Amino acid sequence: MTLEEQLKHKIDFKTKPLGALGLLESLALQVGQIQNTLTPELKKPTILVFAADHGLADEGVSPYPKEVTWQMVMNFVAGGAAINVFCRQNGINLKVVDAGVDFDFPADAPIVNAKVARGSRNMRREPAMTSEECSLAVQKGCELVKQEAANGCNIIGFGEMGIGNTSASSLLMHRFLNIPIEECTGAGTGSHGEQLTRKMQILKEVSEKYDPKTPEETLATFGGLEIAMMVGSMLEAREQGMILLIDGFIATAAALTAIRMNPEVRDNCVFCHSSDERGHKQMLEQLDARPMLHLDLRLGEGTGAALALPLVQAAVNFLNEMSSFESAGVANKE
């Protein structure tokens, strides 16, 4: 029997009707295959939150000013954001990464300094990143995950903070999936009415301005420094045999990009929730992903990944601890 067959047999012969644990069963199968074992375990769960500014924010694509990016990073550091609350609740190690915030953080702040530039460029005028900046961001993401793996982490989630990053993600989705920009563009941090219409017009104009050919060029043209660093992290997490907890719209756009660079990344992705951000549902469908949670979240920060971790733990626990019909002396159906 292959490992997959052995895992299926182990799951099917637990003391329950066939398939009765629903998505937890497919999750247990996936985790067992990622870790190449019948007895998987989750070690040192970690969420990396990548922060960066976006030059396109100067065009008013978000109702919030770009100062909110650094202010929210300071909120993360102070422990006051939703992601802090959920990580504390679920025993998750949280690290905040400055991928490209247009601000000088205090030297003693517990922030991982991976700053590539002080934000991406205004895509309305020029590509978001040079190929060198994008490559450096990807590389730094790889290095951060290597460090986490060396520390014993085998399950890692990804969050982000960056005013304007739903616009970058909408553009990546639009280009990779060939879906009209209107269907890829949502409220983000709260764009409605005229502001949302203007956001769509700007993104359409940006998309028509460039014709990148490769996934790497597409990322450099339309992405952001935090998205590029997330992409590198995801690529390396796959290399390290980790479970990847994919959060909402922006993290899924990063995952989509990473999968275009290496399709095998998809095997390690656990899609945590279906966000309330327009376009996310379609992106999940294109990735053949069944998200674990539907909570109408649209916060980012990795919050959906933090909330979903207990379900991954539950899948591992039932696989390892639940009795089989044979061991419990319970009669199975004929």
C-alpha cells in the first residue's frame, strides 16, 4: 500500500461512519502526505506578518492614508491587533517583518528588518518593483523561512499589512487568471461608491500599461514588497516540507503567484478561510481549494490562518488519538 492508501485506511477505520468528519478527514490526509507519515505532528506553529507600503496608495485607491501601515505595525508590536489576540489564544509564535515600510522603526522594536525599499513604486507611472528589488524580496522571504525551519517549525502561516495591497492582489489575480479586473476588485479597507469605481478605473489603466511575460515579471510589475516576500516564504516552506496556512485575499494572491512559479507549492497549502473581499472566492475556486472557515473576514494580518490552526490540530489529533473499530472492539458495518 502507498502512504496515501495507508492514511485513507487509517482514517476510514476510525470509530465513525465513513466520511463523517468531513473536511477534517481530507485535512488529515493532506497533512500526513506533506509530512510523509501516518502519525503527523504540528511543531512550533508560526505566523509571519509582512508589512510594506505601496506607491499606488498615492492615487487614492484606499480610504486610509498610507501612514496606517507603519502605525498598524506598531500596534502589532504592542500586541494590540486582532492577529496578536488570536496568536496568543492559540499558542502561535508571531513575527512581524518590515518588508518595505516607508518609516524608520525604533531600533529596539521587535520587528524583523528585511526592508528592501521604502515601499513599492506607483504602478500608474512605473512597475511596482525593479526585477532586482523583487528578487531580493523573494530571497529574503526564503531566508526567513529557512530560519523558522531550523528552529523546528513545521507549520507556518502568512499575514500582511500594507495600505494599497488589495489593489496589487487584484492585479495579480486579474493577470494570472485572466478574469476581468472588475470581478477581481473589491472594497479593500472600505472603498465604496465613487471611490470603488475610481479604484477599478485606475487598476484597469495600470493593467493595460504593461505586458509582463513570466510570473516573476508579473510579480515585479503588479505586486508589492510584502507580497513578493510572502511568495519567497511560500516557495521555501514547500522546499522545507512545511504546512502552509494561507490566509485571505492577499495571501491567496501570493500563493497563486508562488504556485505559478512552482506548482508543487499547491500540495502544501491549507486554505484557511473564504474572505469577504470580492474576488477571493473565485481565486479559491481556480485553485481548487476548499477553505475551512466562512466567517466573512476581510482583515488580513493572518487572522484567518490563526483562527484555522486549531482545526488543523484537530485533524492531526483525531488521526493519531481516535480509536479504530478494531482497537475499540466496536463492530463495523458489513
